[in-house]
Amino acid sequence: MELNEFVKEKRIAVRLTQPELAEKAGVGLRFVRELEQGKESLRMDKINQVLKLFGYEMGPVETKREP
């Protein structure tokens, strides 16, 4: 599942509108919209502000490399 889908799914599950999510997370409405639309260049600290509401956070993840 992509990050944008995850955030939208969680937001809908807790019955929040985009403006409500933005207010609760302390980010702008435009940021929430861009996040849910899958914009690729967003600040990780702001993404974590949103994810924190759902008990998650983003961080470095090791990728598996082919030999």
C-alpha cells in the first residue's frame, strides 16, 4: 500500500475530513491534499506529524539489493 492510500484510509476510518486532519496534525490543508494525492516531494517531519495521529511514523527502511 502506498503512503497516500494509507493516510487516506486511516483518515476515513476515524471519520475526519481533510481540514480536520490538517488542524489536528498542525499542518496545512494543502499539505494534507498533496499527501493524499501522492506528491513525491514532501517533508518527512510533516508527514510524521500526520502519521503520529494514527500511531505511526516514517523512517529509513533498508532496501534489499540484488547480488
